[in-house]
Amino acid sequence: MKKLSLLLAVVLMQFSNCSSSAQNEKNTSSNEINQVRIDVDVSEFKNKMKEKDIVILDVRTPAETVQGKIKGTIEIDVRSSDFQEKIKKLDKDKTYLVYCRSGKRSVKACNMLEKEGFKKMYNLLGGFNAWKINSQ
């Protein structure tokens, strides 16, 4: 009887471990699939710029953008009252490379884009400050 109980306990433990591993794999996969915003460094951001269907979105203020910007960007100030209206006009099927001065407002912008149904966004870690440092 003891052997049967021990065998049953071992089988249950194995079943429990397999089930747990499968659940962890499922969670990892769904997290990767559901991740809408990906934070990238300057090097990755530059590589993404070479891909098709990319829109580079500068969400800084006009006072900041006159000090310099990444070539080919669309400027929409995340702090402006019409930010929501302007992003609604953008193509949701494209991939967006989003940046601000230091990387904080671009996260906010990405969150707003996600709420509007955008699915592919890359946030530049360190923002334009990091871009300037790494592009000299």
C-alpha cells in the first residue's frame, strides 16, 4: 500500500510539473505576442528605420524640435490638446518608431497609440538625448 501511495504521489508531482511548465510557456508566448510597445536602444532604433512601412514619430514640443530632430520624422506634440485627434489620422498598420527628449513622454505617447488600436511601436530609450550622443 505504501508503494502504491508513493507511486501515486510521484505521478501527481510529475503531472503537476508538466502542467506548470506548459502554463509558463503559454504565458511567455502570449506576453511576447501581446507586447505592443518595445523599448529599444539607438542602434536597434536605427536598424528599424531601414525597414518598410516605418513612421518615425517625434512627440516633443515645437521648442524642442527646433533644436534638432531625426530626419524624416512626423512631429506631433504629445502634450498638445489635439494629440488624440492627430494620431487617429495615422495608419494603424504601420510600425511606429517613437521618441521624445529623454524617453518618458514617448512611453506615454505609445500608451495613447495603443489605446487607439496601434499594434507596432518601438520606443527610443533615452530619447533624442541618447540619439545625439550616439550619432556624433
